[in-house]
Amino acid sequence: MNLRIVNGTAGLHLAEAIAPLLGAEPSSCEVERFPDGELRPAVADVRGDDVYVVQPTGPPVNDHLVELLLLLDACRRAGAGRISAVVPYFGYARQDRRSRPGEAVGARVIADAMASAGADRLLVVDPHTPALEAMAQIPVEMVTAVPTLASALATTLDPDTVVVAPDLGAVKLAERYATQLGLSVAVVRKSRITGTTVHAEEIVGDVNGHPPAVVDDMISTGGTIEAAIRLVLDQGADPHAVVAATHGLLVGDCVQRLSGLPIRRLLVTDSTAPAENGLTTEVCSIVPLLADAIGRLHHDERLDDLLIPS
Ligand code: R5P
């Protein structure tokens, strides 16, 4: 089967860089947008090909998601031999359980939709929850950008730094950063008030006099990072914070929130297209990671060293 890299509109910046690394031509799709908001994507000839549809589902999440679903279906109907959905940022992954009665399990619904639309397999980067694998009916390869981000952090890191998990869900992630960087971990206990406001209740671990490296899978409105940094500063941390997260959505009041904090470096990846928003971010590219993963999947090779450790 020929390798074919197809991109949706949200994946153009990645596909254009990945394709040459794999000796493949990027196959951009045409997306027609109807006046009522409907999308109509069309793919080039992919008959018999091993197709990788690159489309992160960052903001506007629902538009990018629907475009991806239509693209997967278009590839299937065009006779693709095998279809992998490459979704570096998987929106809805935070809805991995019902936090109160009456809610949906959004992550499961979306994973099912991708499988029904035609995906034979998913390739995702640092999804919010590893439970995604168990929710999906199709194989999910979960690769990680933590080694890339940690290496970039290491270049200027104070040896006294403490890695801070801004909530309990980020503890394993923080441990992975700490292991690579040879540092200790402190953990914030956070409660979420609304989609945009959180409260950092307490911190477990010693941050007094230490510069914090706050790490998370994603930064959305910045509320979680802001609350964690304010708490560690209250606890006497050195006000030279660094922040690293795989997915920098930076929506809502994020720019105002983070620009008011003593953040020395803010690292994210290009899992979603980097936005011009006045915030100084360092973007560590996941193009080499995705190209490596796609190349191995195409040749039916194992991804072991690229995967999130279990
Ligand atoms: C939640 O548990 C996630 O890991 C992130 O901490 C959270 O989604 C970030 O959102 P925000 O930036 O809006 O606080």
C-alpha cells in the first residue's frame, strides 16, 4: 500500500511538514463551507492507499471534529486500503466519565464516531486520559511529547526546580517529567468550579524556595496553571516559574491570566496550530514524533519507545 498523508484544515501545518520526512506527497483536501455552516470536504484519489488523516480537534472543536469525520468517510468511500486518524489533540478527552448524573461520556461518543466514520486506528498525542484506549472500538496509539518538552526545559532549568502537578490527574505526567529531569514532584489538589474557574486547595510537597516547573497535558483557559502558580508562590516558591504542556489551546482569558504571572518560559507543542495572541510561547514541534510514528505504523513496526509508558 502507498503511504498517503491527508490533512484537514486544522492539520495543514503538521501534514505539510510530516509528508516530506516520509517521502510522501501531502494530499490536501478541499473543504467547501456552506453559508449555513455545513462543511463538504473532498479528498484526492486514495484508492488502495494506507491513509493518515491528520486533523487535531482543537478550537473550534466541533467544526474540526465534524470535518475529520467527513474526511474519514470520504477516504473510506474513495476506497482507501487502511485509514488512520491522526488526532494530535483529541478534543472531548476530558469527558471520560460522568462527573454528575445526566452527563454524557463525551470521549467515548467521539471515539465511536471516528470508528464509525471509517478510522481503522487512532494516533493521538498525550490525550487527557489513557482511558481513551479502553473506550475506543479500534486500536489507539498514544504517543507522548513529554521527552521533547522535557529536553527543551532542561536547557535552562535551575537544579533546585520542583516539578508541580497542577491537579491530581497530572501526577503521572509530572513524574515522567521529574524522572527525565532528575527532579522531585509536588502536587496541587484542585477543584473545578466551572469550565473556566478552578480552585487550588492545597499542595503536597515542598516548594519553599524552589522554582516551580508546572506541567500539564493541556492549557485551555489557563485557570489551572494560574491557580497552581499562585498557590506555590503563596507557599514561598521562587518566582521564576516555567510551564510546559503538550496542548496549548490558550482560549478565553488565558492570555490575560498567564501574562500576569511570573512565568519565565512557557512551552507548548504544535499539536494545534500555534496562535498569534501576544503571549510569548516556545513551540516544540511534534512533527518528528508524528513522522516517526506514522512511518512505523505504515511499515507495521512497533511504537514502544514513542508511547506513553503504562
Ligand atoms: C484537566 O484536568 C486538564 O488536565 C487541564 O488541567 C485543564 O483542562 C486545563 O484547563 P484550563 O486551562 O481551562 O484550566
